Amino acid sequence: MRKRILLLVSSAVLVAQTLSAAQQAPKPMTNDDVITLVHNKKVPESVIVSEIKSRPSKFNTSTNEIIRLTNAGVTENELNAIIAASNKTSSSVASSKGGAGNSGTSSASAGSIPTSKSRMPKLYAMQSGGAQELPLEKTQLAETKTKPSSMKSLAADSAVTQAMQAGISTATWDAASHMNSGIGGSAVQQAGGIFSNVMSHRTPTVTYVWGVPNPASTNVLQTLSPIFSLDFSRAIGVTAEDYEPAIVKLTPAQNTCRIVGATQGKADVRSSPAADWQMYSHFLEERVSTHAEKLAAGKYKVSPASELQPGEYAVVLRPTTKNKKFSGGDVARAQGDGLMFDAIWTFQISDSAE
């Protein structure tokens, strides 16, 4: 009888301890919790990001949920923190199931194709010693009245080069589109007045120029026939089948930047949320004949069809059809389909490359 009483008491104590621990354990943070914090205007972004990073979480990072979070006002920094927390949780689960030795890295053995769980597009240069990841860059967007007749004429356009040098980037466009105003601030005027007449009632057609800052890439390759592995299968808010990789030759401009390409559009198209800009139908760029071997949706092995000459190049993502339409706002903010088109991985073929 005494043993039975002791057993019951021990069981009761154990249950009480379990319930106490459960009550003290913080509830995992969810997408709805983040939205609630965002809607409370008194909570700064830095605090929300800190909460996402420090608290246990159970986030849903499916495409539909990312779109819902974006529409609810969740910022890019907050989204990045959510995705990082979700990936961390997934990695912990995978490690507990599979044990050590299965963790992913950004490098790979010679000849193997790296795998990535990142939702951002990833590019690797395949080399004899393994795979070197090239950093993802985002093109800057400048505006000029010069018609896109040739890359050479755009490179000589001081309005374009001054804008690139002044750092007129997607962030500037983002701020302007949120203010619902034409860009006419002092920073832009100092960049050559390239945004004049934006407020014209006739909404003139202008040339939009994509470029990357600095006269040369820091990614120097010592081969005339580079091979790349590209993965954009998990990119947020896009259909991977809509894009394919290409290699383009960049045009250095007045020792300040490199021109990627250009097209024409209305002066207010960058602030439009409607996906009605058929910008790639007449896009000017210097495409290199490229061999793209499709391994799966959004996964490719990419190489030039013939040896490259020394100079500046880049791997870019382009629509599979020139009829695809874009939202100018997405292009200006480098999000969704705009991120895909703005994404670029630059590299330089060395003069001593073989």
C-alpha cells in the first residue's frame, strides 16, 4: 500500500513538473505573430527582427505565405529573418534525424553540382578544386533620354554614368514609389538631372538602363571556358519555368560602371504595380552564345558555347519568352519577377586566362 502511494505521489510530481515546464516554454512564433507586430506601428523593425531571431518559431515560408506577408507590410529585413529562422529550424530537424555529416556547405567536390536550400538564386563557378560561389549582385536602374541604339552610346552617356556613380539604385526607386511622387530630389539632380520631366502630364517615354557599379568585377576567372552551376528553383514569388540563364558581355562606361542592357518605357512605369511592362521584347544587351543544360526546374549547368575573350561578363536570368510582362514597381524594388531580372553575377576573364 505504501509503495502504491509513493508511486502515485511520484507520478503527480512528474506531471506537475511537465505542466510547469510547458507553461514556461515560450510559444513558437508564427507568421500571424509577425503580422500582428508589423501592424502595431509603435514596434520598430529592429525589435521585430530581434524577436524573430531570438524566439522559437514555426514559420510557413511557402510562396503563398511569403506573398501574404509582403502584402501585410512585412519588410525585406523581416522576411529575411523569417526565412533564416525557418532554415535554421529545418536544419536542426534534419541534423537530429540524419546525424552529423549531412550538413550542406557552399562548396563542393570537383565536378559535383552544389545544392542549396536558399530561397535566393545561387551561382557557383565550377573549378578543378571544387565550386566557388559568386556573390549575387543587383543591377542599378538609371534613366536617360538617349535612345537605346547601342551599348557604346549608352556607355558614353554622362547622365547614365553619373547616376550609377551617385548610387541611384533600387532603394531610391523604392522610396520614391512609396511616396507616390516623381523623383526630383537634389541627389538625382546632382546625378545629371536624368529624371527631369517625370511629372509631365504627357508621361514621356524614356530609356531605362541596367548597370552595375565599379569598372571591373572582383571575380577574376583564369579560364576562357567557365562552367557554372545555377539554382533559382526556390526563388520567392516566381515561376522557375519562366526563366533561363544567359551570359552577357558587359560594357565598361567611363571607368565608373558597367552597362548590362537597356529598354524603353514610360517615365512613371517604375512606380506601377501592374504587370503590364513588356520590357524584354525590345531589350538591348550583348548576349553571348550560351549552352544552358537544364537539370531540373530552376537548376542549370551554364557555359559559353565557345571560348570567351578577356573582358567583363555576367550570368543573368532572362524570360523564356520575350512577351513576358513585368511590374515596373517589382523591377524597381528588385522583388519577385523584378528580382529575377535584376539579379546578376559578374565575372572577369583574365588576360592570362587559358
